[in-house]
Amino acid sequence: MAPRWKGKAAEATALAEPISGLISRLQSLFLDLDSQGMLTGCNVLLSVNLEQAELLNHTCFGRPMITSEPKQWYQLSLEEASYLYHVLKCIKIIDRNMVLKNPEEVWQYMTTMVPDFPIVFKAYAHLRSKNWIVRSGSQYGTDLVAYRHHPSLVHSEFAVLVLSDEAENRNSRLKAWSDYHGALRLCGSVAKTLLALYVERNTKDSSSVPVSCWCLNEYSVDERIISRWNPEQSREDQMLTRKGM
């Protein structure tokens, strides 16, 4: 399915400012400013200046918070904060007592707050590393949605389900043909492609809980696009049409 751009100039705007370049600028700026995020429940609060806020918006990390303070605050999900912290390594993490946390402590906090966090984060980081904009897919009954560029320029192309044998509750969503049919009908009605990401751990002892973010190297992601077969389409008819052209 081809990208659906919002307006005639949207594609040109996206090509002029690729996501990879914006991410590189964000990483460099946040490192220079020694940015810190504060753990609070299932989110991380990040104090930013105007330039940082603009880059967070362009790369779709977090959501701005309206406060009475002169500072600007962004609320990051645990997946977003972990990507900035563990992958881009451009922010530090502190707790409510302003105590700096080390990588193991941050990882332990996030896996405690979200039991299957390693699986969800691996899928999130997999798409982000390919320069997709990744947002929550709850609106479409999926885990994530993936955009080619900023949502103001283009519609999301993929509705993403994250599946894994380590999380039985996740695999229960596509156990019957009726599940596939319903998911495909929904994706078709909103012009999205259904993408299933199967996250598997490549170790003999897959029952143990990953104790640090470095354990994510033990996981692999298998991408599968799920589409609906149309019985009215015939391969032979298509081949004959091509020969006659």
C-alpha cells in the first residue's frame, strides 16, 4: 500500500527533512544539554527548552504537558524514554528524589511497571531503528501504528501487533480465523496494512526475565505482513494481462 500523503507538498517536505536527520539532531542536542527525565508511574517527565520541544514534536517522542510553570514538560511513555536512554543514550534518568539511576535500575523499574516490557520495547525499537514514527495503536485495536514521517504529513501505513511465545496473552489475539478476519477488515476500513511482529528469544533458557537492556540482543524480530486473499483474483489472469501489454 502506497503512502497516503496529506497535501501536495507533504512528500516534498518529508524528503527535505528525513526522520534519520531529525533523530540525529535530537540526539546531539539532548547530549549537549545533559537532559534528564524523571520516573513517575508508567511515564517519564522531561523538562525541555523550546528547541528541544520542537525536535521532540518533529520526531514524535512524547506529548507536551500544559502546566503553570515557565518550563516546558514532555510526558514520555516507558518505551519512548527507554529508546532515548538505552538506544540513543541522549538522556539521563532520575527518580522523584532527584537520584540518578543506572541502566540496570532503570531497566528493573520499567520491567516491574510493565511485565512484558522487553517484548514491547524490542518491537518498538525495531521499528524506530528503521526510522519509522511509532505511536500507540489502541485506536485501531493494535499495539502500535507506524508512520513514514510525521503524522501531520502522512497517514500511518501499518497497524502493528506484537506477538511472542513468552507472553501468552499476546498470542491469544490471533488464534482463530475469525480473529484474522476481524483484524484485516478493520485495517482495510482505515487503509492500513496489518503487520505482525513476532518477538522471540534466541536462548535455551527463555523462561528467565531479562535483567538488563543488553539482554535484548538475545531477541529477534520476525516481520510478517498479513493480508486478505481475494478469491476473485487469479494469478493466471494477471500473467495473461501482462503478456498482452
